[in-house]
Amino acid sequence: MLGKSVEVLTADPADISTLQDGGDAGPATGIESRLAEVLAGVVRVEQVPAASHFFNDLGADSLVMAQFCARVRKRADLPTVSMKDIYRHPTIRSLAAALADAAPAPVPPPAAGVSAPAQTPTEVATPSEVAARAEVPPAAASRRYIVCGMLQFLIFLGYSCLAAVAATGGYEWISAGSGLFDLYLRSVLFAGAGFLGLCAFPIVAKWTLIGRWRSGEFPLWGMTYLRFWVVKTLIRISPVRLLAGSPLYVLYLRALGARIGKGVTILSHAIPVCTDLLTVGEGTIIRKDVLLSGYRAQAGLIQTGPVTLGSNVLVSEHTVLDIETSMGDGAQLGHASSLHTGQAVPAGERWHGSPAQPTEVDYRTVDPADCGTVKRTVYCVLQLLNLLVVYLPVAMGGVSVLLAEVPQLHTLLNPQPAAFTSPAFYADALTTAVVVFVGATLVGLLAVGTVPRLLNRAIKPGKVYPLYGFHYGIHRAIALITNRKFFATLFGDSSGIVHYLRYLGYDLSRIEQTGSNFGTEVKHENPYLSSVGTGTMVADGLSIMNADFSSTSFRVSRTSIGPRNFLGNRISYPSQGKTGDNCLLATKVMVPIDGPVREGVGLLGSPSFEIPRTVLRDNQFNHLETGDELRRRLAAKNKHNAVTVGLYLLARLIHFFVITLIAMGAVDLYPSLGAPAIALASVLTLTFTVVYFALIERASIGFKPQKPLYCSIYEPSFWRHERFWKMASIDYIQAFDGTPFKNVIYRLLGARIGKRVFDDGCFLPERTLVTVGDDSTLNAGTVIQCHSQEDGAFKSDRSVLGSGCTLGVGAFVHYGVTIGDGAMLAPDSFLMKGEEVPSDAQWGGNPAREMPDNKTHLEAARQKRHAAHAAPARVN
């Protein structure tokens, strides 16, 4: 990738000569001269004028400048330079002046008026010190790793058998009913017992296996970790997570040990695990996509610690609260922000950014409403009645009625011994699979376009409604029905996505079709209040924030994204967003809601700052985006994408057909084997799903590793990459989080994963371009993304993590990145493309840079590393 950047920079020697001779006598002596020398080596020119703009004059991009920063960090005679410094001081002269004036920033003490969390060893330990506490001999670590995996499999098998016994017993009891009313009554009773059992089981397991969570740490893959994993998994698969935003959700967390006051609303589906360490004061609102689990994995250890929120606190969307953090009464945390270990927001203050810092921006935008205990109680009762008296009984009883009234289905699920050798049996099974799959797809597509549109008539934009009333239920129903991942994946990364979003209710103005206007991941709270301007392109992971909340009220508002914008990955766009025409919003950027409307610029970071809207390197594809050339290439791209959509549907249909055959086989074996036959079917289903989609994914790239790309979105190499994204379905992999089996699956998919890697929920979009070293730790919500798209240019490259690395919760690693052994990336950080993180370093922030005290940590880490080689490792 760097080679391609250099070709652009050095393509015309005359331009370089002009720069060298134009109006600048050359760099001065000292730090300015040394910086110019390093940059000249990166861009391969003899001399860089001190006043030349990195991006506008030299034509560099962020990848080139990341290489420059890496080389500067290796020079002992130069201070550290970050990408944020590059963008703020885009000439050698201004950068040298800023570095000369900069002084080491002291670590701020806990703010007055807030009780800071108790200091733990993790706050002052170097990466190597943390690793030393978990260090065991490789042979012993491998044995513990394998034994833990075997026990996890046996626990899964046992749980499957238990679920099979309950399901088959309930089905037989419901089927024995006489008459429609008796069937319904039995369905209600079994649905209620089953729902309560699934909800109560994690609570019983937590108090039995763990008791009360306390601050501390324990090593991975041991017996303590096994108990932790069992409880965490049961909590995360509990059906209560579907009730996020309901008072029932808060009651459930209290039953798990959380200390939560009255009038608290939690909209995030990510259920806290170490609930005894969570304290939330009265009237607090925690919005969706917030991670506050009460634990983190770091260098071979699970560390638990408190998260304390005072009364009337606001925690905005897409935020991360690390352990040992707190917020005082009335405090606010803005969207796309995070609190790192030890941070405490004083009472009444507003903070934002990653890591968070004080701000004057007010994130409270909705007035309170009357929402008392009676309203909350009535809402809970009605919600339970709908669930237990309508939805679940109809689903369970409907299956019994369907099997009894449709002879073909009864024959399929109760075949004669010779039926499995009959071609007619498989033909009938295929016909049934096709009818169910196609029928469900068409009915679902009809439903998402009609039912929410009727419901939306009851909601008025700009009006404040109380929570837990009629309008709140309508709002939740609209969001639930219209955010269907299957259809977004089906139509995304193709010309069909704009028609689908318009069908949902989006206002897309006059469409300038690119064939890649939106990716496969886009969500909203109200599609009828979502506007995207002409010529705007969205990469993936866009969350449109149409609703604003307090702990007692909500309001829906129109959210408008301007024309000719480009939005990167993982962006939450608020209704008050202050961006207009022709903006580039970088990955994980915090969209500003204050100040003037930004136009014609790029925005990067959290809090965001301005960067160039585009760079010379990406303009070389502009000739492909207009006129006859665009029409010709777009037509070819549409044909390719249409084939991809067909292959996607065919692959899902075949998967559904085979799963149907497995279910039929289980029913046939049930009379002789009993419930274990159903449990075996669940294991076979999961195993087949893993192998099948691994085969589909590898076939989509020709059973070869992917190669780094730099191309236009109108070239076939990019279209093939889009096909890979659509065909590579790995939603199932979440079931393997925290187990050794996830590493096996990623290796099967082509990733280079080292030994004993702990993966608690990392996503790798391009598996074959990723390398992760031994004993690395990947926390929940992390992403290692080996590609980037900016307007019509697409780039991908390899990323390498050394041994013993740690990615904090919610961290995002871009392409072309190298992370040294033992390095740590703080929670919610964004490590930009091309960065090189030294061994044993601690980086954090958005964009990520060295932490303030990293120099001291590096020296201590090196001493620890030398000591570790001289002494035997301690076994925990």
C-alpha cells in the first residue's frame, strides 16, 4: 500500500522540483530539519520544504503520514508525533513549533466532588506487569486451555439435552390437548413456565456459581474462568435482553445483584455481567449500544471492577464505560465516547470524547414528562400479557395445529423406515423448504413496508411523549419491524439498497446511483424521519439517531445527512448533527451537535476535529465516476451484484433445506433415543452451519487468501470483495465467544490465529488478511478491519498483532496496522491505518496515540521482560 502511495507522490518529478524551489529556503536547523529529513525518506524525495502542506502540496494521505509518525517514534532525538498532531499542524514548520512548545501532560487527579474509584493494581501496572500476573509455562497454559474447551463443550451438550427434554415434553403435552381452546390454554401455561424458567436459570446459576461479584482478577482458562463463562453466557442468551428499554429489564438486573434506583431506563441490549459491581442512581438514562459489562480481559486475566452512575445521569449512544469509572449526579456523557479506568465525571458536568474530557455541549435535549410508578407497572403487565398470552402461545400452539392439519408436514416429520431412501421424500422436503423460505421472505418484505407505515401515523415528530405509554410502544414496534438484518444484508452493497430504504420510508432526495450507496449494516429508530442527501455514500455500521430520550420521556425528530457526504464505519449520527454538504465523516467519528454547520471538510476523532475532505491519491479514480464510463461500469457492477444476490439466496436456501433434513432425522430417532436425539440435532445443526458457511466463504474468494487492494469501486476486484462480504455470514460465531472453538473457526476461515488467543467478541471482516499472535486478548466489541473506502476509492491491506497484545472493549483497528508484542490498546480506541504500535506500549484514544505515561511504562516493561527470561514463570 505504501508503494502505491509513493507512486502518486513521485509520479511527476517536475512537481516535486516546483515544491522544492517554491518560496521556501528549506527547513531550518534542529527539530525542523530532522522532521523534514524523516518525511523526505518516507515520500522518497531529496528535500521537503518546511512550509509545504502535507496533504495539499505533497499529496500525502493518512497512510503515508502514519508511516512518517512511526519512523519519528523510532528516533531518540525526536519527540513522539501522533496523527492528531499531523492534522492539526500539517507542515513541517508548524509541527516542529508545536512539538517544541509541547510539554508532557501530567495525569489529571480525580475531580473534586466525586469519589474516585478505589485504585487497583491494574491502574498503575505496565503491560508486562499485568502479563506477569497471568504468566504460566506454555505447556501448562495449553493444557488448561484445552481442558477448559472440553468442559465448555460438555456444558453446551448438557444444556442442549436439558433444553431438548423441556421442549419435547412441552410439545407432547400441548399436542395431547383436545380442541382449540385446550391447545391454547396448554400453550399459555407452557409458554409462561418456559419463559420464566429461561429467565430464572441465569439468576440461579449466578448466585450458585459466583455468589456476589467483587473487584479483582483471575486468569483465563481456569476453573474460576469456567464459572464466569457459564454465568456470562447464560445472562447473554437470556430472553430478557429482548426487553431492553422496559422496566422489566431493570428488575432483572436487580435480581442479578445490580443496585439500581427508581425511574432508571436502560436501552442497551448488552447486558452487564458483573451486576453486583453496577450502581445506578435514580432517574438515570442509559441509551442503546452502551457497553458497561463490569469486566474486561487484559493480558491473560479477567479483571472485574465497579461502574458507578449517580442520579439523573445521561449516558449517550455508542459509549464504553470501562471498570473503575464513575459519574456524579446530573453528569452527562456524549455519544461515541468512553470513560477509561480511573476516570470520574464530576456531578453536573458534561463530558465527551474517547477518553472523555469536559465540554460545554448539552446532550439533554428532551424535557421530562409524567411517567410515574403506575405507568411503568401497567406497561410491564401489558408487555408480559402480550408475550405470554399472545405471541409465545400462538407460536407454540400454532406448530401443533399446523402439524396436525397439514398431512404433508406430518409425513415429513414422521417418515416410514424406507422413506429416507426414497427420492420423493427429499423432493417433498425440498419443496417444503422452498415454500417456507420464499414465503417467509416475501411476507417479511411486505410486512416491513406496510405495518410500520400504518403505525407511524400515531407518532408526531417533535412532540414529547412519556415513556411506557401507547406512543412508546408504537415507537419500539416501528424500530423493531423495520430493522431487519436479513433484508439489509440482501440489498446492501448493491443498487437495490436505495430502493429498499425508500420502501422503508427513507427520504433519499434525487438518487445518484453508485451501486454502493449503503453497506449491509444500517439501522435507525424511525425510517420515516431519516434523510440522506444526493450523492452521499455510507460505508457500513451507520446508526441514525432519530429519537432522543430522558428517563421519563422521548421525542422523535428528523435526522438529515447532507448531500455529497461520505460516511465511514461505525458512525452514530444524531438528529442535531452539525454537518452539511460535502463532508467526510471518518470511521468512529463523533458527529458534532454544536457550533457552525461543517461543510467541505473531513471530520475525524472523538471529539472530532477537521481534516482534509479528500487527498490527491484518491482523485485518480474520478474519471470513472462520470459520463459514459460511469454508465458502462455501473451496468456491469449491477449485473455482478445481481448474481451475488442470487447466490446469497441460494446459499441460505440450501442451508435451510439441510437443517430441515436434520430436524426430520431427529424426529425419526426420537422414539428410540428420546431427548438426546433432539440434543444431537442441535449439535449437528451448529456444526453443519460452521462448516457450510466456511466452505461458502472460502469458495467466494476462490479458496485463496485475499490480497491487498487499491482500486476503484467500479473495478471487478472490488465487486468480488463485495460478494465476499455478502456470502460470508458469521452471525453464528457469537455462540463461540470466550471459547477455544472460536479460534478454530477463524483459522478455518483463513485467519492466522496464534495459540491460546482469548476472543470475547472480536469481528474480523477480512479473515485472511489478519494475523494475531499467541496469548493475545481480544475484548467484546472489538474490530480488526482490513479495508477502507473513501468515496469511490477502496483500499485493503494486512494487519498484524504480535503475541500478548490486548485490544480493549470496543477498540477498532484499521488496515495496514502492526501492533508489537505485549502492546495494549485502550477501550473504544480507533487505531488508524498504517500505524505501528511498539512492543509493550499503551495506546488509546480516537484516533489512538501513545498514552501520556507510555515512556515510563515502556522502560518498566523492558525490565520486566528481561527479568522474566532470567527467572522461572509463576504458575497461578
